[in-house]
Amino acid sequence: MAHAEAPDRIDSSGTAAGHPAPQRGNVALWTLWFGFLGAPLGWTLQTLANTAVASHGCYPQLFPLHSPMTGAMRGILFVISLVAIIAGVAALAVSWSTWQRTRGEHQEKSGADASRHDQSTAALETGEGRTRFMALSGLLTSVVFLIVILAHTAAVFVVVPCW
Amino acid sequence: MAATAIDRVDTVQLKETWETPRGWRGTLQSVDHKTIGLRYLVTSIVFLVVGGIEALLMRSQLAVSGEHMLSANLYDQMFSMHGVTMIFLYAAPVLSGFSNYLWPLMLGSRDMAYPRLNALSYWIYLVAGIFLYTSLPLGAMPNAGWFDYVPYAGRAYNPGLNIDFYALTILLLAVSTTVGSINFVTTLFKTRAPGMSLNRLPIIVWGTLTASIANIFALPALSAAAIMLFLDRRYGAHFFDAAAGGHPLLWQHLFWMFGHPWVYIVVLPAMGIVSDALPTFCRRPLVGYTFVALATVTTGVLGFGVWIHHMFATGIPPMALAFFGAVSIFITIPSAVAVFSWLATLWYGRPWYPAAMKFMLGFIALFVIGGVSGVMTAAVPFDFQLTDTYFVVAHLHYVLVGINVFPVMAGIYYWFPKFTGRLMDERLGTWNFWTMFIGANLVFFPMHIVGMLGMPRRIYTYPAGLGWDVYNLIETVGAFLFAIGVAMFAWNVLKSRRNGAVAGPNPWDAGTLEWSMSSPPPPYNFAVLPTIGSRHPLWEDRLGEGSATSTLSRGPVLDRGRETFATSPLDAEPRAVMRMPEDSYAPLAVAVSLGLVAYGLLFGLLWLAGIGVVLLAACAIGWLWPDAATAFAGTTETEFGELPVGASGRRSVGWWGMMGVVATEASFFAYLLFSYFYLSSLSANAWPAHAPALGLPIINTGILLLSSVMALWGTSGIERGNEGRLRFGIGGALVLGILFLVLQGVEYSREKLAFTHDAYGSLFYTITGFHGAHVFVGLVMLAVVLVRALRGHFGQARHEAVTNATLYWHFVDVVWLAVFTTIYITPHLR
């Protein structure tokens, strides 16, 4: 896999340690961070915005309402959730892409049994290869937060909004 | 430059450089992370014992029905002090103890990034603990629970000093924890051994990193709440006063926005202890390292989105509750990942069972029980039934005792040989474990049952005939059994410290870096700084993993002062040679000054608080005075090429610290502005009654923005080597900043709105006042930079202080835009 104008060793004349991330030149750093943070940020937006809308919509001042202030409340909550879903899916897609480009990083250095494991198992077990570790982290984080975002979105449709 | 073999290093010189002098002077000055770590551990365990005694008094009262050994008032103080002591003075600080001691040893550094800040964090913690327990002889201990709900905690219902002690203790601890957290984050990203890349960190490091970042963002919520409470109680503000536009639920929101992340803050590093120690006793690496590292971070992030599950019964509309119920259920995914990882490690390993391992297995059992009852209470209808019953007490104690105390015990049995050079007694350890494990289950499991039988929390006695008696008696027996276990532990520590078997460097045959040096470690940690090639530097021969072989026996010595490497954040590539500060009295003096301020505010002795502030300013000036030992000192040739010495450029250690300050301060303002919008949304009246005038604030906004432009212009000047432009730019920003404060004073003098008029008035002066204080601090920074610029301290290659001061100044200006929009503009939009 072609890459990395960066040296593949920690710049040491006195040691034998190779560089922990020889494939770091294969992907832009922001894609790794977006893959890692995109879904959590989408979920944060969804939680904060939807909590404010759902709370205020049914409890605008000092007394609760039996039905929302506006009939469009579920729609508003869904649109906000959709933004979170898009952020999560985008982060997942970017993570998948970075993972594809870095999944072989230090595969041969993933332990005595590395040759028996596929790349994802090796990366999960030892974490060896900093770039693929971050890419895989983005993948896992995006999946977990997408599940939470979808659960939240389901509540928009199945739960009664006001007491 | 060639690497130096470890047996050719002049360790006498290194020892002289790093060792703290003996005697009381050394004791008060030390900034050694190992000393500070042990102090944290010992102090927090003393508080564990104190909090435990309070628990025993409560359990004695509840052992039988109708008992009145403690009055209702004293019982209130007991359960409040028990909670505050255990949560704030034991559970988090004990983990700081492990991390302070272990981080540099695990990461391959000679100290934390900010050794003096580290000492400050401990001293403030100690001052806060002493301050809180001053309330004992005064008979005014906090009495509204560790959660301190208003309106009961308000002055109308609680006129004594009790709650004031609480609020001021919280503020002291917030300072302590925040500086400690910024230190951990900076240490992680800047001071690791070459090659210790992000994917090779021990899990306890992931745990403490996650907890520290969570602290930076969560603690300001509690600080804001404590400040508001103190202002309500002592200065007539109305933040929580529903009759004047405030609202009691604002306290609950702010408290739990902090409180739930805090639950994970006090368990994630403890889970990290298990993730790092359990593989040693299974004689194989942790199964699914990446999964567990990610589970740690994910739990920390999700922990910010579950705070309302503490408020399910407060009348919040069901849709909003459902959002938080869903997250509270799904947060079990990462926790389950960690549990299955430990079980798989046991399954695939060849486990053996010394006392440390027994405590870890006990932890897994208690964690699962506490986790399951957590999922039960995440279901909103179920929680409705059990809110404020003993079921919740059972759940939270399974979680906190199970996931904090048991891993802490395991961690001490595991690392005690590193701390002292001696092993703890295994036979006594086995008795210790079984006594605590059986005791914990006896005391906490029946609480599930009495909770479901309807026994409420926090009652000081109960009548006979409700079916609670037997369970309560069993709980009390369990509590005393647990206490006997803790006493066995204390005896084991004291006995083994002097008479335990000599441990040697690596008695457990562990794989991580802290076991590579002698036990206890020398003052300088590493005679040569290691280069890391894998996650298990001491197991590389048997595992065959890692990009290369770690080099531990030869490498850079860095012995021209207290030196260590500053490295890049992701891959730990050497970027500079850091000069670490010497021992100092300043951290202790700052902590004592803060204590004086707290006592002054508590007793309304403003002269005392004033003395504290003056001392604080003097200490801060002494601390921050440019220090030749740590100043930029050109470059040096190392095994990793030519590196700057004493400063490390734009992304320096100082820059990371300042970013931490900016992040936590920004969060503080965000919580204040949330409070504004929250109260505004609940207000049935016009908000505010009279919108503030816009003329002067608009002019002031322009002035502040212009000052930022001037600061930016000056900074870009010095980056090109233009010292004149730096002086002019910083000087201009300084003048404009002073003008801003003067005009703010003019606005205050014209404003008819009073601080004590209503919640809007309280918010207006609190938010703009805190912003003004930040402007003042920024001006002091700019003034120091200007003086140093006039004395020619800065150049194109060395202007770290300029970068950091202007970063803070830009932050102050950006915050003003948010404040201006919220406080001045939005009232005109209603």
C-alpha cells in the first residue's frame, strides 16, 4: 500500500523501535477525528436540543400542558434527530473508509498469533498500529452512538409527549 | 548522539537532581508525583474510614426499629457527611492517588507535566477536607444530603452554616480537581516516552484520561450551582427562589449535569485498575484491548447524557424522560463489553488467585449486580415506584463499593510492592477479601428488598411492624463485618510495610512499564528514558507483538536539570526537552490562601477573605515569575535529533494547559447561560421586567473585539520576529481591555436593576460580573506579557507566554459575545 512520506521509525538513532503509525500518511488526520467524534457530537446535539424542545413544549412555564404547545413538536424532534442520524452515518462512512485504508497497519506485529487472525481481530486484540486503532475506534464509536441515536428517535414516535 | 547504557548512567547526580530534601521542608515543598500519589492514597483512605464510621453510626441507629441513638438532626448530618466524604473526599481522590503515582511510571516520563500544579491539587484537597470537618466541632455539618437539594438547602429552611460549609467545600474541591484534571490531560498528550503511542496506553490511563476530560466539562456545573447557592443564601440572590423568577429544579439540573458524569469519573479509572491488573494474574494480555479502551471513552461520553434519570419523578414531560431512559439503558453496552472482556481474559488465560485477584473477581460480581439494578431503574415506570427508596441506596452502593472500593483494594494489593518494595500478607489478604465481600453483600443486598417493601431513604428511624426489621438488622451486621474487613486491610498495610516479603522490581511478572524499575522507584523514575515498541514492554519476548522491541536498558539520560521529553500527542515523537520545576512552597501557600478565603466567606469576615486574596495574588506572582531553570534555553542534540530545551513551540505544554483552562471556563459560562435560558423559559412574567439598555454594551462589545484584533496583530508580529509590533499590539489590547472594564463600571452605576431584585437581576450581575473578573485576569496576563516584551524576553522562536496569554484573551472576548447576545439582546426579542 503506497503511502507515507513520513519516516516509518521513531526518529531515534539509539533504539530499534519502529514508528507506531507507519500508515498515518494514508489518511487525513481530520477524517480520523471526524470518524471518532461525529456520531457523539450528533447525539449531543440531539439530546440537548430535543430535551429542550420536548420539555418546553409540554411545560412552557410553571404549569404542565396535556398536549404540546405546537402540533409540529414531533416533526421538530424528528428533524433534529435526522441531523444526528446523518452525522452518525457520515462518521460511520468516514470511519469505514479510513479503516479500509489502514487496516493492514502493523498486522504482522500484532502478536505471535497474528497470522491466524484477520485484521479486525488483530486490531481489536492488541490495538497495534495507531492509525488503524483510531480508524477502528471511529467505527465502533459510530455504531454505538448510532444505536443510541436511533433509540432516541424511536422514542419521538412511540412515547406520549405530555402528561 | 549515541544512547547511554543504563549501567553507565551517573545515578547519583540524577538522584541529587530529582530527590526531595528530607525533613519538614522537603515534606512541604515536594512536587514528586510519587509522593503526591501516596499522599492522595493515604488521605483518601483516612476519609474512607471517617465516612465508614459515619455509616456505622447510621447502621447502628437503623439496626432495630424505633431507635433514637441519633437525633433526626444529627442523623441528617451523618448521612450528608457520609455522602460528601465518600463521594468527594474518598472515591475520586483515591483514584487520583493511583494515577498520580503510576502515570509517569507507566508512560515513561520523569514526572507529570505540571508538578507544582499536582502538588497544588493535593494541598487544596487536604484544605477542603479540613475545612469541611471544621463543621463537626461547630455542630454545623452539611445536612441536606450530598446532593444538597434546594429549597431545603436554602436559607429559609436551613439558616445555619451547614450548607455554607458544603458550598465552599465544593468550590475548593472543584479547583483542586480541575487543576488535577488539566494536569492529567496535558501529561497524557505531551509527556510520554517516545513510541508510547495512543494505542499502547494502559487502560487505567484511558480511564483517568476520560475522567479528567469529563471533569473539565462537568465540574463547572457544580461550581456554578454552588456559587449560585451561596449567593442565594448569603447575598440575597434568587436563582432558586420560585417567588422571584428562580426555580428549585435549576439546582437539580446543574447538580446532576455534574453528578452523573461524576459517577463514571469515580469508576472508570477503577475499572482501568482491573483491566490492567487482571491480565497479569491470567498470564495473558487483556482480551479485546481496543474494545475496552473504547468502552471506557464511550461510557464517559454517554455519562453526560443521562443526568435526567435522577429526576424522573420531578414532573418533566414523558418524552424528555424517554430520551434519558433510552440512553441509561444503552450505556450498559460499553459496560458489558468490559465485563465480557474480563471474563474472556479469565477464560483464555491461566489464572491464579492472590488477594488482588480475589478482589477483582469480587468486583466483577458486584459490578454485574449493581449494573442490573441500574438498568432496572433506567426504566421510567419502574423508577417511579422506587424513587427515594432503599432500592436506590442498594443500587448506588453496589456500584460505588463494587466498582470503586473493590478495585481500589485490588489495586493496592497489586501495586503495594511497587509503592513500598514489599508484598502484602496474602493470608490476611484472603481473610480481608472474604470479610469485605460477604459484608458488602449482607449490608447492601437486603436494601433491595426493604426498598421494594417501601422503606424510604434518609429516614432516621422507623416504626416496628412494617416487615423491615430483620433486613435492617442483617444490613447492620453486614456493615460491621465490612468494617472489620477494612480494619484487616489497614493492619495488613501497616504490618507489611515493614515486615512484608521483599518484592523486587516485578514480583507478579507483569508486562507494563512501571514494573521495569526498582521497587520503590528511584526519585528520577528512569535512569535512561525508555523507547516503547509495544503495549507490553516487559512481555515482548513471549508475545511477539509491537512494531519493534522496546528499549529500556539504554537511551537518553537528560541530566542537565530536571528534564524529560515533551512528545507529540498521538505518536509520542520527541518534540522538546522539558525543564521541570523544582520543589516549591508555592502550592501549599496557594492552598492555604484559598482556605483563608473560604473561612473568611464562611464567617462573613471579609477582612480575612481579603488577606487570603492578597496572599493568593502574591503566591501566584511568585509562582509565575519567569524561572531561569525552566525558561527556553536554546537547543540540544539528543538521540532523536536537535530539540528545543525548556519550551516546545506553539503546541507547548503551556498551550495545552491553557486550552484546558479555556475549556473548563467556557463550560462554566455555558452552565451560567443555560441557567439564564432555563429560568427564562419557566418565567410566567415578562423576562426581564425592563430590558437593559443597549447603547453602552454595543460600544463595549466593539472595544473588546478590537482588543482581540490588537492582540492577534501583536502575536503575529512576534511570530515574524517583530518585537515592536508585539509591544504595540499587546499594549493596545491592554488599554482597550481597561476601557471595557471602566465602561462596564459606568453601566453598572446607571443600571436600575438590582442584584437582589429578582432572578434576572441575580443572573445579570453574576454573569457579567464573572466575565468582568475574567477580563481582569486577562489584563493581568497581558500586563505581564507587555512588561516582559519591553524587557526583550520574546523572540521569533520563544514566545510561549504570548501565545498562551492571547489565547486566554481571545477566549474572554468570545465569551463576551455569548454573554452579550444572551443578557442584552434576547430580552429585546421577547
